[in-house]
Amino acid sequence: MTTHNHFLPYTRWPKELAESYRAKGYWRGEPLTAMLTRQCELAPEAMAVICGERSFSYRELDAASTRLAARLARQGFSVGDTALVQLPNVAEFYLVFFALLKVGIAPVNALFSHNRLELSSYAEQIKPRLFIGSTAHPLFTDGARQSELLVEIGAELVLLDGEAGELGLAHWLGELDVDGATSPAFGPSPADEVAFFQLSGGSTGTPKLIPRTHDDYLYSVRRSNEICELGPHTRYLCALPAPHNFPLSSPGALGVFDAGGAVVLAPDPGPMSCFPLIERHQVNLCSLVPPAVSLWLQAAEADPSVRAQLASLSLLQVGGAKLGEAVARKIEPLLGCRLQQVFGMAEGLVNYTRLDDSDEKIIHTQGHPMSPDDEVRVLDEEGNPVPRGEPGALHTRGPYTFRGYYQSPAHNARVFDSEGFYCSGDLVVQDADGYLTVVGRQKDQINRGGEKIAAEEVENQLLHHPAITHAALVSMPDSTMGEKSCAFIVATEPGLKALALRKFLRSRGVAEFKLPDRFEILDALPMTAVGKIDKQGLRARIAQAIAGDSLPVTTV
Ligand code: AMP
Ligand code: DBH
């Protein structure tokens, strides 16, 4: 174990609660890497990760991550350091993740869809000593080592997957050279310290980071495994972006590793990528967001013979955004597997419908909290509990729900109450059995088929345009994505075009999924009585326009 004690700051759980979580066996003082050590004892040659034509046994996963860890330790990295990582769905994502955990380096695992703006914001918040990226990303193709972005990120070591040579990631994961250099002793951070940072969907100008400890995250994974009944038989298709909380921990890839099963990586959630992988590797579990489910259903409807390709699939988990009832009903008959609804958040709380629940509950609700110690309150605008069956704001605390965003005291003061309950910004109805149904949202966010967009972040970028004086981003209904984004803007110049506006945002480093799907020009933004932008009015206006009603809109 390392002797450093420069632990990363984070908001801890109160002592009494932490002790009770330990006493109940939720927090076991084990690092996330313990799952690898254990599988290496139980079944080292069992397959852990399948990525294209490559596969990694538990022994290989453990050994490669140890080699990278040892090299990083040799380089002077240790507990309390941070890293910024951006990799696509490749085996290296897990190799790197475990390697960093083994040295006590806490990573932010950015999504591959993230762009310059997100990466620089994360870097600014954690000041990473290490950056690991991929030459498959347009930002880091050949020659990017001199890029302004890397200067801005400011890491002293930059490793790129796909690059040859000494600074290529492959070299750092490869066999150790026989140069006699030994690594200093290294070990993970203590289980009640920050293991890594999870990403929040966000509702403010800057994307917020969620400190997750080994103890709390591992508990959420183990409890998920119990509910979803994972075991060495599990063959999980990771089709959503690997760093996302859902495919990482609910139970996701970490659940699979803890259970001794195998993770099969898909490059994207489309049926063309996934169906052949399911058949070839006899996948029995997969998690998807609702728009991907619709694509799968379309493919199965168009060609009933694809059902045969899905024969091994027994459970499809759906979450990240509200699953429509009509879509939910088609899953079992058309895809031949059971449905499980998952309503979770990177901040913590995860709800599951249970495998033995009635069809009624599975189709109509988003399940109930996974832990007996998840505390949920559904409150009205004055903060009083609403009766069961009535909609209200979801507040929660528990053994794996965080206590504060990283270094964001002002925002934390707004989203946590005096008892440490986190206000998720979701509007839910809780039924008599405690099952939750998501019915709306308070937070200023667009949920574009599971991809979250903080309105303020995009509005701030729009306001950098020389001809835009006011901007408001709101959701609009969309049959496939559930929601898309619409930007209402006030401009000093006529003739702005959507294409040019998107190009402008792209040039500022905004991720593709955050680019507004539609732009509307107004003479002025409508205001509420208290002088705030009337977003509800704007949402109604665009919904009506889409429905073919007559409210005037000026689409560009
Ligand atoms: P994030 O902050 O990116 O982790 O996103 C979490 C949010 O996604 C939740 O607070 C909900 O708003 C939304 N969400 C996740 N799962 C579901 C679901 N099954 N149904 C409806 N909304 C969901
Ligand atoms: O949307 C989410 O963030 C989410 C959905 C399902 C999540 O974090 C999870 C399960 O763990």
C-alpha cells in the first residue's frame, strides 16, 4: 500500500450513516479491483472481454492492467492523482479503468461523443496529470499531440490508443521491458475515498462531476447483480457508451466482472452491429436506451427471421429515458426476451423492475429502488410529501447516492436539502407498492433519447454568436428520440440559418448530440411574471407547431 495521503476531497456521508452502511455489509472496505483479483483465483482462464476479434481472459485483463499500473507508478503516479480518459467501446476502456484504480488514480471517463468543450471543462475541474485518448477520435488523429486542446488539458503524460511507439497506449499495456527498472509499490485508494468521477447529465453551464467511492459503487454493482441474477453464465452486450453509469454499473460490465461472466463490446447500439454479435457470442443480457429499442423492434418487424439471431437473449434492460408503453409491450413478443425497466442516475439511486414482477409493473413503471436503505421522498413545491399516486419531486439519499458534486458548493446548496437528500430534478409518481413512474422533470435539461443536454450550457455557447442576443433551449416531442432540442433565439441580424448556427457551435467544440435539432427566431423571448424566461410557454409553442397547430414560429 502506498504511504501517500493526498486524498481527493469529496462530501462524505455523515458518520452514523456510514457506520450503519458498513454494519449492514453494504460497504465492505474493498476496492473495485477486488473483483478482478477474485476472478483470477476462481477462474483465471474464463473469458472476461470480447472486442472484435480480440478476447481477454480474467488473467489477461488483470495482467495487462497491472502492467499499465506498474508503468504509471514508475512514472511517479500515485493515490490522489487524476486522469482524463476518452476511449470508445474497446477492451482498452476496462484495461485502463482497472489500471488507474490499481494505482489510486481517479479518472473522469469522458464519453466518446464528447468534444473539446466537455474535455476542457473536465480538465479544468480535475487538473489531470494523465490524459488517455484515442486516435479514432477526430480531436486526436495524427498530429494532434501539438493541439491547443492538449495544451489546455495540461496533462504531463498523454497516451493515445491507436498510436505506435513509446507514447502509444498499446506499449504501456504490453509486456514489461526487461530493462530491470522496478516499480515502486502501488495500490488503490482506500475504499472510502474517491475511486473515480462519474459524469452528471447536468443542468448548469458546466458539466458537473460526481465523486464515487469504491465502497458505494461496488455496493451498487453487487446489489444490481443480486436483482438481475448475474453469474458466470452471463454474456452481456455493452452497446451503450461504456463509461455511462448504466452499462458500467447497473449491473453493466462491472456487474459482469464481479459475477465472472463475459462482456461483449458493440461499437454502437444499432441492430446491424448488435444482432450478429448476440448470435455469435450467445449474448443473454443487454441494456439499451429507448430509441435503440425502437430500432431493434423495427428490424425485427421488417424481417421476422432475425428473431433467430436473438434466441440467446433472455433479458433486455431499458433505461436512461422514459420508455413508451406501446414500445414496452412489443419487446417480449418481437424480441423474444423479458424486459426490465431501469431508472437510474450517475449520482446514485437506481430503480429496477424485478425479474418476477407482473407484466403490469414491468410495462407501466420504472421499478423501485434497489437497496432497502434507499430513502425516497416525493415532495410538492413547498417540500411537503405528496400522497401516493400523486406526482412530486424525487428526493433521495442512501448507501450509494452521492453527497455533493465535486467542488461545486453553490450548486450543492441548491440540490441538497438540510438532511442530505439529493433533489434529482425528476417528477415521479410513487404507487402503493413503492414503484416509481417518471412523469416529468424540473431540471433545465433535455433528455434526447437518454443523452442528457444541459440547456444552460448550449445557451451560453449560442450567446457567443455575434448576432444572437438571447437564447433558450427547450425540449420538443419526438416520436423516436422521445425529446429533441429546440433553440429559440433573438438575433440582431436577419437570415441566420440552422446549418450555419450548428457549424458555429461545432467550431466552439460543442458535442454533436447537443447541437439544437431546430432553431426558431423570435423578436423577444417570453417572460414569466417573475421575469424568468417562460420555458414552459416555449415548450408548448414548439409542441403545438409540431402538432400542426397555428402558433406562429419562424424556423430557420
Ligand atoms: P444522468 O444525470 O445523466 O445520470 O441521468 C439521469 C437521469 O436520466 C434521471 O434523473 C432521469 O431524468 C433520466 N432517466 C434515467 N432512467 C430513466 C428511465 N428509465 N425513465 C425516465 N427517465 C430516466
Ligand atoms: O440515465 C442514467 O443515468 C441511468 C439509467 C439507468 C443510470 O445512471 C443508471 C441506469 O445507472
